[in-house]
Amino acid sequence: MERLQMKNYKYLLKISKAYLKSNKKSVIPMLAIIFLSIFMLSSTVIIKDSYDKYDLKLSEKIFGNWDVHYTKQKEDLDDEYSSYLTTKNYRKNLALSYQNNRNDYAFFAVSCFDDTYPITVLEGTYPKNNKEIIIDESFAKQNNFHIGDYITLLDDENQEVNYKISGVFKENTWRPTLSFWTLMDSKDKNLLTEVYATFKQDISIQTFLENKPLTLEVNDGLINQKYHLNYRFDFIFYAFTLLIGICCFLFIYNVSAMYLKKRGHELKQLSYAGATKKQIRTFIFNEIILVNGLFGLLCLGCSVGFWFIVMNAFGESITKIFDLSIHLTFCANVKHLSIISCVVTLMLIITFILLLIKHQKPKSTKLHFRKLYITAGSMNFRIAIRDTLRTSYGIPISFIMILVTLFCISTNLIVGVWQEASLSSVDYVADVSANFDLFQKSGSEIHNLIQDLDKVCKGEEGTYQYYYGVRADAKAGNEEIDKVYTIDDKTYENLLKRHQIKDKESILVVNASNTNTEVSIHINEKWGETLAYLQYPCESIQDDTLSFDTPVVIVPATLTEQWQDAYPETYVEGNLKLNGPQASQKGASLQSYWNISENDHLYLIDNKENMEQNKRDINAIKIFIYGFYFIAIMVSICIIYNISLQYFLSKARDTYLLYTSGMTRKDISKQYIIQIMVISVISLCISFILLLGLNKLVSLYLNLNISFVMFLIQLIIYSIFLIVLLILVMKYIIKKYLNDIIEQNMN
């Protein structure tokens, strides 16, 4: 009795080892399925982390080298988010903040730059509530401001707030930090996260102010896409994890049931020896703990060893091939694997506890199915769906098929839509696009730089197009025009001739809504103050050769040079589009050829390379996901195989009676195959109904347009594949075990 009460654990350990050796056919598949489950669950974490890093890497590649940090602030969602995105009192709603030692003294920006003054407003949250600002040194001197003085500013609610001047910054001495609020997926719907993106190199604050608004706006969209779009895709990974957990649980349950059935004779012997039911259950339970402990250690060792080999042998190669930041940190994965292994081990123990509870035969149910009669040759036989469900044969198979179908088809549709959205996110107007900003340049200097641009970009292969102009806005009649562009004199004269304009002093207004005879041009300096008001006669034209979607003013290059010489504080901005096989090389050559000062800016984007890299990254992620499709289907087939085999063996006597009554092996095989087909069709019909609702839900939830035709085609293809696969599984079972059943019953 002492052994039965589990006081001699050495004896139980010997039993466990003996069981592992003598039941290899049961142990090996069980270890394999647990290992696959741990592998897939840990891989889910890796895919999710790699996918997040992919978006951050994409933003780094396009918008510079960022060092991104996250801090959580609980604020009111609607007020905080809307007040940040709207620009009530501030024209340039840049979110700049000063980053000191974040652990000792942290700031974040709550207000930004107004129309004129280069002021950064800082709200300190630690160690006390501070309201401080840092200002440009030249601005401080002009206005006689000193460190320690107070300045009154309006916040987003038009309330006057006194801010203390805590410091000044000079050219190339201040490192700005982008900071903006973004939504996060959380149980707490009011949770906001502030994202800090800090430049690793020092840059000119003036250049940053004028040249980064568009970059900030686009980058803000990318990061918002990361948290507004990606977190909505998270449910795919959660559903996948749930699917694996359920599959693993059902498989372990069935394997455990077979294990206890094999131990039935031994347990009866213990009962005859005088052991009570409680003692037998205690004996089995403690033995199971040891066996499962060995299972858990073996699976954890195999999983850790597998990922260790992957990380050391293939991790660097995968990263280089796909240019994708794959999260293969050894310590992090050991942590995930340990947690998952504990969960799987606990799942094993729970399944055995459920199995040890006294099993009662199912009571008769009111749900009756009509018996389905099917003719096969000269034999009539019946398939009783009710009997299949009562023996717990069809339910787990249907459940697994429904889950796998929902997961594979839904994920495949969403991945396809995500791929289309990701590829369209690259604004592929030109192979290479560039923005340039030139500060305090004379007319002759601008002329030389444009000549350099012509020398570098002009060639036999490819085309290029550029526009530039001084910082100015215009007004033609009652119509406000934001951009004034410059083109070379020869092209300007050709436009005048094409539209039969005789007055060469006229300014051209493109895409104007009204015909005007006069235009007012306001030339602005860098900080937005107006330098001059100029009046010119104008002509309104429409020209297909000019790629402008909005109203713009076009002036000849000589006039721009005159403005620059007359007003030295003018600020020139422009854009360039390069197309052709040599576009990337020309863009790189221009960047090195243009020797501009630190106050100036030339920002190139290789759209063609970004598009190709985007495709490579998407294909890499799809390879991972499709690999998990394959593993998920294989796991499901293993579970269905085990359930079908258990059912087939439990029906050994009935099968033999059918054989002795005159049924051939072929007819018996057809009977079981038709059973699995009926279950498959019922499962797929349920899946189709659920997928219709899921399709609508996903379309609304993710704001995606999922094609119903593509959904139907994928469902049909997948259904045919799955039914054929299940038929092959059942045929294999019958072919392998039918003769053994007949021979055993004959003997």
C-alpha cells in the first residue's frame, strides 16, 4: 500500500522510464505533437515581434535613423488625441521635445511652434510638474530673453500659461526628439502611448523646422499605421495560438485516453489486490506527473535546442537573405519556451485528471438524425450519423476542421489585402523622388545648382523633371495659391508660344478656377514673415505636360534670380522626379555632387528600391505564415488520424460482424470513407456559414475590401484539398488495420 500511496517515488520513476521504452509508438507521436505545439506557439511570438520590427525598419529606411522609445500615459482618449491632431493655435504642429536623461528628468512636448517664434514648449513630468521652454539663441538675443525668465504662451485651450526659459539652443547643438501620441490596443480603452523618435545625429534646428514638417507628417502616418493597423491584425496571431492550444489539448486527450485504456488490465489487478479507487487514482496521478515531467523536459530541451541551432546556424543568413529583422534573441525565446512548456505540461495534467473522473455512458439525447442509406454496388449499408456523434467521433473532427478552415482562409484573405495595402503605401510616382530646400542663396548660386542638377540627371536613358521656387504664396483674384514654382526660361517661353501669349512679362497661373488678369505674390522668409508684396499681370492656362493637381503659379528662372538678389532672406524649395534604369545612380550622384551647406537640405527617396524591398519583406513574412499553415494542417491531420484510428479500433467487433455478414473489404472501406466525407461536408458547411459572417466582420473591423469571389474560390479549393486528405488518412488506417482486426477476431 505504501507504493500505492506514492511514498516510493523511485519505483514510479522506474515505471515511467519503462513506460517510455515499451510504448514508443504512443510516446514518439505524443512528444512530436507537443514539440510542434511548443514550436508553433513560440514562433507566433517571433513572427509578431519580427512584423513589428519590419514596420519600424521601414520607417527608418525611408525617414532616417531613429531610436524609438515608448512610454505609457493614461489620458482621456478623445480630448488628448483630437487636441494633438488638430492645429488650433499653431500653424506648424510639430511635436519636438528635449530629451535629457530620461530616468532622471523627462520632458515631453504638449504644444509646438506658432507661426513666427521658434519656441519649444516642454511639460516636465518628473521629478515635479514643470513648465519650461528652450528657445533659439538668436531669438532670445533679439527679444532680450534670458535663462530663468518667464514667457506667456497660449495652450491648445486658449489658456495663458507661464513657461520658464530653461535653456537656449544654437545651430547644430540641439538634438530634437519627435514625440506624438498614438492609440494602443489595450483592455483600457483610454490608454495612449507616446512614441519618442530621437535622431542619433545632431542636426540644424532651423533646417529641421522648415524641412521636416512633411517628413513628420508621413512618419506620423507610418507609426500610426503600426499601432492602428498592426494591432488589428494581432487577432490573427491570437486565433492561431488558440487553435494550436485546442488542437494540442484534443490530441493529448485522445492519446491519454488510449494510454489509460491500455492500462485498464493493470488497474483491475490493483483493484483485485485490495486497492481502493482513491488509491488507484492517486497512484496513476503521481505516475502521470513523473511521465509528464519527463515529457515537458524533453520537449523544452528539443525546442530550445532547435531554436539554438536556428539562431546560430541560420539566423544571420535569414536576416541577410530577406533583409528582415527577425527576433531570435536566445534569452527571450528561452523565456517564452519555458512558459509555453509549463502551460503544455499543465494541459497534460488537466487532461489526465479529466480522464480519471468516472466516465458515465452518455444518456440518450433527443437529437436524432435520419439514417442515411447509400448504395455501393450490390451492397446496401447504413451510416448512422447519430452513432458517430454519440461515440465522440465526428465532434472533435468537425471542430478541428472548422477551426483550421476559419484560420487558414481568413488569414490568407487578410494577408492578401495587407500585401496590397503595403505595396500601395509606397508613393510610386517616380523611381526616385527628391525634395530640396536651399537657404540664403543668391540667384547665381541657385543657377549653378540647377545647372549641376541638369548635368547629373540629364542622360540618354530615363527622364527627369524638377520644379523649384522661393518660399511664397500668391492670390489670383479671390483664389489662394500656396505654391510658386520656377521653370527654366526656355521651357517658359515654349509655354507662352504654345498658349499664344504675347506678353512675355505675364505670370502663368496653372489650374486656376477663374480667369484672372493679375496675380499678387507674397515672398516669405524662412520663419514665415512676408518680405515683399509683388503685383504682376497673369494668364490662366491648362497644360497636360505640367504634372500639377492643384493651382500653382509658374515663373521663369530669371525672375526667381531677381527676387533672390533683391531679398537675400528668401528660402528656395523644390522637388525632383527621376525615372529610368539609372535613376538610383543619378540620385546618389546628385547627393554627393551637390555640395550644399548644413543649413540646406537634399532629401532623396528611392521609391523603386523601397517597392522592391517592400515586396521582399512581404514575401518573407508570407513564407513564415504559409509555413505555419502547413504545420497547423499537419497537426490537425495527426489529431484526426488519432481520433479516427481510435474509433476504428473501438469498432473492431462491429467491423468483423459486417465482414462475416457478407461485406467485402472494399465495401467496409467505402463505409468508413463515406462517414468521413459526410463529417467533412457538414464541417465545411458550418465553416462556410461562419466565414460569411467573419468576412463581413473583418471587412468592417479592418476597413478592408475583401472580395467575395476570391473568398469563395479559396474555400472551394481548400475544401477539396481537405476532403481528399482526410479520405487518404482513412484509407491508410483501413488498409493498415482491417486485416489485423479480421484475423484477430477469427482466432
